[in-house]
Amino acid sequence: MSLFGIAWRTIRQRLLTSGLTALSLALGVALVVATLVIGDVVTQAFKSGSGLGYNMIVGAKGSPLQLVLNSVYLISKPIENIPWTFYEEFLPATARPDGVAGTFAGSVQTAVPICMGDYFRSYRVVGTSAAYFDRLTYGGGGPPRLPRWLVRLLGQSTAAAAPRPFAFSAGRNFRDDEFFGGVLGSEVAARLGLRVGDPFAPTHGADDGLVHDPFTVTGILARTDTPVDRGVYVNMEGFYLQEGHAKPVEGAAPAAGSAPGTPAPLPREQREVTAILVETVSLPGLPAELTAMALKTQLNEGRDGQAAEPIREISVLLGLFVRPLELLLLLVTTLVVIVSAIGILVSMVGSALERSRDVAVMRALGARRSQVLATVLIEAVIIALGGGLAGWALGHVLVGAIGPLITTNAGVSATLLSAAPTAELLLVPFLIGLAILAALLPALAAYRTDVAKWLG
Amino acid sequence: MPSPVIELEHIRKSFAMPGGETVAVLDIERFALDEREQVALTGQSGSGKSTLLHVISGIMRPDAGRVRVAGHDITRLGEAATDRLRADTLGLVFQQFNLLPGFTALENVLVAMSFGSAKPDRWRAADLLASVGLTHRLHHKPGELSIGQQQRVAVARALANRPRVILADEPTASIDTAHQDQVIDLLTTTCAEHDVALLVVTHSPEVAARFPKRLRLEDFNRAAVHHG
């Protein structure tokens, strides 16, 4: 019989005590894994926003962080709306009714308007133009999630991901002349079971608000692992035609109607946008950042709105909230792990005391001290591995269970399969090390068992 | 002429008491046990019988003297080598049987084998248990066996590594008189069958009477005479 067999038998002999130790460890590990995964998911979710296809968001004056949270992450409330005419200042001459380039058009490569305020079954509805998916990109700039050595081992590229154009898993983008066309983020489509061609009717202001006219799904986006997955995107022309969306202006011509078909678009003076996603142009000989900086200063000095740099705001957000939160979670995690280690220690000490006679018998039968020591350590490793793996699985089940709650409250997608790969990979060897450390004391006690005393 | 498998010379062993006093337990000029010899060693309670077995088996080191087991002077061996020698040449049978409670009868024998030089042999372990009449109890744990069956497992375990000697410490002390004869028969017969020497320590004159050779510890342990 091998030392492993002896250790395994001893565990089975003390099934209740060993089981309770493994359970306590499993609960500790589950908490650690859940903490790590949620922490990682939140951080990654915010970092994923750094690879946007735009480098500036223009919106109403107020908190730049709120503007970014609302426009990029689809959480928090919109600040206020800005006039359509202000948006037109970002457009080139060809896109304006007066044929004159807007004030800021020279600094702008792309300007995509977004209108917010509606919901579809708890998901944010974003009114926008077809340019959102035709011109913008996603996924650039984020660092690889695994350590470089592991990425190399897996044969993957260690370079940061390049920005990618949006892809559709089904259907296509809506056209600007399809007033009642809409595109669903992958998570929305999966959760709500919607398909291309299905109608959906947003509600005004809240889930229980006024029900608007239905839009039709023209396409479902492929998964991006960004907040876009949680968005419902509709043609803003259709959005404007919904009740309560037209800015009341004296003397303005009323909308021709809101029925699908060939409705007349809302007059310019009755339009507003919540924000403009801007990609600045790189002027010859000047870096793009310089253009952005100059445009930002110009906009913020004006009265019509503010400009926020999403990456800067995300960095501020990470520094202000996410990193301290991570630190706090790390502290809790460390305490949990220490408590678990003490649990192993108590159990192993109990085990060593309980079986001093057995150890003495084995020594009398010819077991060497090193073999007794190894048996106790193997026992600790088995318990640690069993409890650790069970806890790891339980941790993911826990994340899966509270995932919807996190999604609702933090706007971050957390599922059973969400992972914090680096930390989780390190957790198992760390636990084994900790278990060996905790078992050293009882193992040494077994090592020094006085055979003659116990045999009587 | 048979050669001794166990030889003790000039053995002294004493213990320090909590009050600082030293009590001599063993003072033996010479003691030997020959190959295949079967001896009953009697002595009063506290005469040093168990200490003598511990010294012979290397569990306890004497303060002075020489202990030779199967030709090896264990007082000159390191602890690990002594452990290995004990596993390979001595079989121990304890008063309380001392079977490992979480292990089956078969596993108790296999555990003993795993500490010896030879590779644990499941078939041989089963054969040993069969030879003591436990064919149908291989997978029973000690708690599921009668006292007599537990004793048989202990004897089979003592034979696990083909020892040269079996040392039995009061093997009948915890069983009733009716079963004492069965245990002694089992030990003497099994040892004879396996060509193994047997040293049984007992305080019972009836048990000792079953052996052709009987020794009183008080007769050769000067510490016992002095102390007892």
C-alpha cells in the first residue's frame, strides 16, 4: 500500500472531520474565487471600454464621468440633452443643410450621435445612426488577460488586441432609411431570445413607462465582451418619432406620423441628442492627441456642452473606485484564506492527536519518521485539493447565481464561465502550499510521536 | 547448533522520574533467542518486560550495551536503518492488537508490507490471512471482527515481511481464558510453520506453561531483582 493509499484511508476513516475541513476550505475558496472573478470582470469590463473607436464624447455640461458611464457603459443616467444644431457643428459641409462645414468639422473624423432614455426589458435603448456600427470599432487597447508566458505557451499573440469592426452573428446593420430597424447586442438577444425579424417595443424612461411603437430586429451583433453586448440600438429617426421624444418648439411642424412605412422625419429644431461620439482627425504633422486636446479645450470653454476623454475618465474611475475596491476585496480574500488555513491547521492537529496511537503502531511496524511525515502532508494536500477544487467550482456557481444581480446593478456581465484566469491559476498551487504549511505542525507532531509511550 | 537471532549483551536502561530520581529498569548481562526457538518470558508487573521488547525491537535505545538482531548491531545503526531492520526482521503482536481501525484486515497486512524492503504483495497478504483462517474476512475492518479474529489479523500482520522473530507482548492479556489457548496455539503453530522464532512476554503462568522454554525476567535482569 502506497503512502498515498495510507493517507487516503486515513481521510476516509475520519470522513466527517476531513469532510468538514474540506467543506470549510471549499467555502473559503468559493468566496475567494467569486471575489476574484467579480473583481476581474468589473475591471475588465471597464478596461474593455478603453478600446473604443472614438476618443472623445461630447455631451451636456456636467460630470464627465457620468457622461462616460452613460454613453460607454450604458449605466447611470444621462446628464441632459444637447441641441441638434450643436451636433451639426461637428458635421462636414456635405452633411449639413446649409452646405457649410460645422465649426468643429475640421478636427473631426467621425461624429456619431446617440439618444438615450428608453428601455427594453431593463436593457438600455440607444437611438443612433447606422454609422455607429459602420464606422466605430471595439476591442482595441486592452492588455492580454493571461500572463505573457502562459499566452506564449498557448500559442497566442502577446500583443494587445487591435480594434475590430463590429460583426453580426445574424442579420445586418439597419440602414439610415430604415426608421424602425434595430440591432441587438449579443447578450440582449441571447437573454431575451429575440431573432432577426422579431418586433420589439421600447418603453419610455423606465421598464414600466409608456410603450413606444415597435421596431424590428435587423441584426444581432457578435459577442464583443464590451458594454455594447448589453445595448439595444435603434435607428434614431424612428426614436425621434416616438411620443415624448420631440423637443416642444413653438411653431414647429408636427411629425407626420409614427407608423412604420415612410414617415416624415422629425424637424431639425425639434431634435436633441444625448451625446456625440467623436473620433478626432490626425492633422498633418501633428499627433491625434494634440487635435483632441485642442478640440476639448475649445468645447469646454464654450457654453453648449462639454467634451470628455473616455480613456482618461476610465483611468480616473479605476483609480478612484475600482482599484480601492480591488484592494478591499484582496484584503477580504486574504482574511478568508488565512481563516481557511487555520481551519486546516486545527483539523490536522486534531487528526494528529486522534491518531497518535496509529502513528505509533505504524512506527512500530517499521514506518520511518519521514514516511509518517509524508503521510500527514499528503493527507493535507488531498484535503486542500478536494476542498480547493470543490470551492473553485462553487465559486463559479456563486458568480453565475449572482451574475444577473451584478448585471442589473453594475452593468457588468458576470456568468458561470466568467473567470479571473491568472489569479485562479495561482490559487491552486498557493492553496497546496498553504495546506502544507498548515499541516507542518501536526506532521512534525506525528514525526516526533513517542512510540513506546503510545504502545504502553 | 542454532545461531541466535537475537542477542543482548550488557544492556542497561533506566528512566528519569519527574522528581529527578533515576530508576533502573533493565540490567541484563546476556540474553539470546535462537532461530525458530519459542520462549515464554514471564515477570511481575513493572519488571521491565515491555521495555525489554522495545529495546530488542529498536523502538527504545539502551543506555549501554549491545543489541544484535539477525546479526545486525542495532545500537550502531541510525534510526531509519533500525526502522527498516525492524520492518524486515521482526513481527510485533501487541496486547491490544493495535490494528489500524480505518483499514480492512487485508489493508492492515498491506500497510505492514509497505514499510518493508519487499514490494507489498496483495496475494501474499490474502494468503497470510487465509493461513490464520480469515479467508472470508479480508475486507472487514477491525470493528467488524471478533476479538479472536482481530488477534488473527495481528498475527498475519506480524508475518507480513517474512520476519525472523515474532515478539508478542502479553498477547492473551485482554482475552478470556477460553480463548487464551487458541491464541497461543495460533502463535506457536504459525511460527513453527513459517520457521520464525517466537518470544512471548506474559505475566500468566498458565500461558507460560504452554511453552517448552520459559524464562523469568527476574532471573537475569538484575534491575528487576533489585527493583521488584
